[in-house]
Amino acid sequence: MATRRLLLAYLLVAPVVIWRLSTSVYPFLRTFYLSFFDNSPVRRTFDYIGLENYIALTKDTNVTQSLSFTFFFVTVSVTLQIVLGLGIAQLLNRKFRLRTLARTVNLLPWAIAPIVTGAAAVWAFNQDYGLVNDIIWRISGERPLWLVNVTNARFAVTLTDTWKNTPFLAVIFLSGLQGIPTELYEAAKIDGSDGIRSYWYITLPLLLPLIVSMAIFITIFRVLSFEIVYALTGGGPGSATSLLSYVVYLQGFRVLNFGYASAVAMLLFAIVLVVGILGFGLLRQSWNRL
Amino acid sequence: MNTHRLRRLGGTLLFYLFLLLFLLVVLLPIYYIFLTAFAPGDKLFTKPLSYLPQSFAFDRFHAVFTGLPILRYMFNTFFLATISTVLALAASLLAAYALARLSFPGANLVLVGLLASSMLPGSSTVIPLFQLYQRFQLMDTLHGLLLLYGSGLLPVTVWVLVSFLRQVPIEVEDAAKVDGASFFPMLWHIILPVIRPGIATMFLINFIGGWNEFFIPLVFARGPSAKVITMALSEAQLIGSSTQFYADWGNMAAVAILATIPVFIITFLFQRQIVEGITNGVFK
């Protein structure tokens, strides 16, 4: 009987395990292996070259520029998303007519495909006929250039990403707010604390672990982003708005440099790993504070 | 008393101001995609923009339906999103049952391994997969894509289902065992009905994710037989490239509408379940 039970258990987990091993774990290990090779179907090469791909990485401006943009993108987008996400959650937590409708509207940017958002953003940031410049022009009379100027292109990608992904965070924060017992606020009211003070001393500290864990989560997602850059800027001007996933795509499927692309992919993985480990440490601290 | 009232009024006013601003920022760009898709070509380029529709035209939709195999793309998209979700849910349910109910050596390894494998970025697995797919003739095939679409769903789906199953009281099953029901009927008739709401919300979330997928088909679907709707965005711009500049944007907006309407309908119909699904994925 016990062996039958055991056999059943292994049979039941087998599909998932085999599926993941073949489409995720094995290809990942193979990427690591390939990163030590000069492997290109165009040049018909498959030669072991040791660390040469990794050495080439450090000198590749596409990679170094991607790293610098990743840093900018993550910092600005994650900060904006957390601040705006908390704000939107606060708005949607209040009682008003049509609240359900407003909550549905909040979900719309989340539901749109990232690639559609990116494609629409090209149009929105068009200098002469774009929505963004039309509004800026009505206010200030200026029509800034977005996608050909390094700083502006970086903001264009970051703002598009923020528009698309803040609603997700707002949903999470909203459910965090709903989990805070109302008695806490009533007690604060008796003590004479007003809205902003009770937000600062009650709401934020209670939400802190959630904020930290979501910050880690969305940081990793930003590092891995692909579609918005692919559609909106193609990494340009130059490679000012390139991200590492995009470099992997270009090197792997446009240049067909499999070995080198694999090395870039491993760098990307290393960054995700470091963010994950650092983040986990931070998370434990924020729990301990509670 | 008076100042207190005034402050409350000010607060309410401020609240509605922010709410309006928020709704505007979300809705205006979406509204503008619709306006672009339905505008007759020559009405697209006004400076400043006109925000009210002057006349409706379907010529952009006509152009993309005649210029591209849009229906085929939409069928592929629907097929991939639906079937990959069903397959992933089925496989995950089996695994989750074993992990939640049958303690066996290696159970923790499977759970933690799944979580760890979900951290592997797609771009760090894509190159060997591409080579494998070429070797085994899986490129441009729907079943090849299904395998990859479904794979990405497994870790979170298993984790969420395990936490659902742990909430199902074990007595429910014992009663079934007394009746002599064998494993699969028991799973189908006893367990599934109990966790059905949870499964339905996960189905919705995963369907939307599958419908919106772009990176996987970009790499693994190069012929029309397996292409999906999100890939038609850039193709739509090339239809009228020799004629007018405006047609490109109008065409793209039309494809954007076609790609977005289904997920918007789902969002409006199932707002509550989607929110539940999102939070389940994060909190469980």
C-alpha cells in the first residue's frame, strides 16, 4: 500500500517536473555551457574559448550602456510605481459611487499587452502628432523631441513602463490596505491623529513588508523587461535605452552569435540573483522591524 | 466646527481632483488608440489634435483584414492562450495534489525547485530552446509553442493550487474513500468542485497572459501558421507603406484594438475574480 502511494505521488508530479526540466532547467544549464563557446550558425563555429565571451562583455558598449540604463530604469520606474501605486490604492480604498468601475478602469493598463503599450507609445511620443506632445504643447507651447534625445528617450521608456505596470501594484497595495483592521484607525482618531499622521504612523509601517517584497519583485521584472524597449525605441538612440534581455535577443537572433548572447544572458541571470538575495535580506529586516 | 467642516470639504475636493486626474491618465491614451483606429486617414494628422471623433471609418480594419491573415493570427492566439492554460492547470493540479496530500521523499525539493526555476529569466533559456526547436522541427508549430507557453505558468500555478488544496479539509476525501472511489474520479468529483472558484480565477489571469504573449512567438513562430495577434502590430505598419504615412499608424491602432478588445471584455466581466487572481499569485 505504501509503495503504491509513493508510486502515485511520483506519477503525479512527473509531468510538471519533466516539463520544467526540459523547457527551463536544461536550457538554462545549456546556456551556461554555451557561454564558454564561440558558437555561431552563420560562421559554423562551435569552439571552446574559455572566458573570452565574458571578457568581451566588459568591453561591449551595448552591454555597459544597457547596464547604465537598467540602473536608471529600475530606480525611477520602481520609485514612481511604489509612490503612485500607494496613492492609487488609497484613492480606490475610499468609498464613492462608481468605485467598482474605477477599480476596473485601474485594471485596463494591466490587461493590455506590453507590446501593444510599447507600440502605442511610439505614436503617443511622436513629436508632431503624439498625444504627449499635444498636451505639453497646450500647456507650455513646446514640443520636445522624445525618442531621439538620450535623456528624453530614457524617460519615455520609463514613463510608459510606469503607466502600464503601476495598476498591478495598486491592486496589491489595495488588498494590503483592506487587511488593516479599522479599529487601529479609530483608536488613532481618539488620540487626535488626523489622516496624514495616521497614514504615516499606522498605514505605512504595516504595509512596509509588503512594499519591500513588491519592490524586489518589480525590480526583477524591470531588469527582465523586453517588449516596451523592443517596440518603443529599439534600444536607441544608440543603445541608450537598451536592456540586457534586448541585447540577448539582438545578439542571439539578429547577429546569431549564440555563444556571446549566452554570456550576456548569464550576466542577466547573475543580476537577478543578486537582486533576489539582497532583497530577501532586506525583506527579513523589514519583518523583524514589525 | 466650521474649520473642521471646511477641511473635510477640502479633502473631498482634493480626492475627486486626484481621482479625475488618475482616470484621465489611464483612459486618455486608450481612448486615443480607439480614435486613431476609427479615424478616416486624412483626419489623423491635425495639429493640435482633435479629441472628439469627427467621423467614423472602418477602412483601417478593412486594410488589416485584407492585408494580413488576421483571423488566423487571432485563432492561433486564442488557441495558445486557452489550451496552454488548460494543460498547465491539469498538470499542476496533479502535482499539487501529490505535494499537498501525499508526503513523499523529494516533495520539498520539487516545491523549492519549481520556485527556483521560475526565477530563471526567459532570455537565459531561449537560445538552447531555439536550437532544440530547430533540431526537432518544433519551430512554427502550435504544439511547440504550447509547450513553452504552458511551461512558464507551472511554478506559480502549482504553488497556488497547493495552498488551495491544503485548505480543503481531508475528511472530504476520506468520505470518498469509504465510498470506494478511485483516485481520478475522486479528484474530478470531490476535489475539483471545492477549488473550482480558485481555478477559474487562475484560468482568467493565465489566459490574459497567454493572449498578450509576444517574446515566445517572436522567436519561435516565424511563419503565418503559428503567428499571433501581437506580431501583427509591426506587420500592419508595412501594409500601406508605399502609399501614405498615416495608414501605418491607423493600421497599427486597428490591430491594437483587435488585440485589446478580448482582454478588456474579460476585465470588465470578471473584475473581482481578476483582482483575486492577482492577489492570490502574490500572497500565496
